[in-house]
Amino acid sequence: MKYFKARLAGITLLGLLACTSASAQTEPIVFVHGYSGSASNWDTMLGRFRSSGYASGSLYTFNYNSLVSSNRTSASELRSFVNTVRSRHGNARIALVAHSNGGLVSRWYRAELGGETATRRFVTLGTPHRGTTWAYACYSPACFEMRPGSSLLTTLGSRACDRSLWSNTDGIILPASSAQCGVSTRTADVSHLDLLTDSRVYTQLRTQLQ
């Protein structure tokens, strides 16, 4: 009897894991690029997701003008975009994947605009959660908000994080540890932009989306 119960428990656990994996492969995923980036930044990543069995119709890229708009404004645009995506998928919750400054846009959406209830999972890649001194070299609303101690970062505090991936050799997020927020995982030692294309980072991202 003990053997039977143990085996039944094992089968149940495998079933739950399978359901979680299936859910992760069918839910919509919205990808948010970083400062001065564009949707094309995700081309390599999207190709890997499709090769892993994700349907193209469940993968979405959000574009915003980081050179002109504040992250607060971009977050409002992200809310509208996510609402449209969810309406196409029976109002299902989404997964949100963001690179660099896109993580701050996403966190403002989650913390201030109701986005936490719309997202099942949120993973950032090299996001300056506590700011980056690199942002003192550029001048735009989004740059000001990426600087350590900015009003946006102060308002966010540690709110609306979920999972974060960070590289010790990022080179743009300074210090590198600033990219840690929520459940944090160090990636391979890759550059800031290589977080978007490195196969090892992709594997870690897939794990974090479960």
C-alpha cells in the first residue's frame, strides 16, 4: 500500500509539472525591449522559442520610444498593448519578458497600472532595478529614470519584481548587482546585449518562465 501511494503521488506530481509546462508553452508572452532598442532585438530569442514549440501567434513584441517618452508613459502604452493581447487569448494572463530599461517600464505597469493581475510570470534580463551609473551618460526622460535614486526608482522600491536574470559582466548595468530583483539568478558572464542572444541565457529564461 505504501508503494502504491508513493507511486500515485509521483504520477500526480509529474502530471502537475506537465500541466505547468504545457501552460507555459501556450500562454501569450510579451517581450519588451530596452533603451534605444526595438522589437528586432528579440529576433534570435523568438526563433529559439518557436524552435522549442511555442506558436508564433502567442509571441508578441512591444515597441516604445525610449528616446522621447518617460517610462511612465511607455508603461501606459504597455498596458494598452497587453490588454489587446489578452483580448485575443480569452483574457488569459500573460508572461512578460523584459530587457534592460524595458524591465522598469514593465515594473511601473505592474506596480502602478494594475499589471500584476494580468501577468502570471515576469522575467527581466539585465534591468537596472536599482539604477545604473551608465545612465549619467545619456539625456532623456528614460535615462533620468534609470539613474540611481531617481523618483521612478524610489517610488517603485522593490515592488512588482518577480524573476531577474543578471550578468556579472553586463557592462551597462553598473554595478552589475543592480540587476537583481525578486528571485534572482546569475547568468553566464555575457555582455548586456548578449543577454538577448546567448543560448545559455535562453535556457535559464525558459526555466524561469515555468
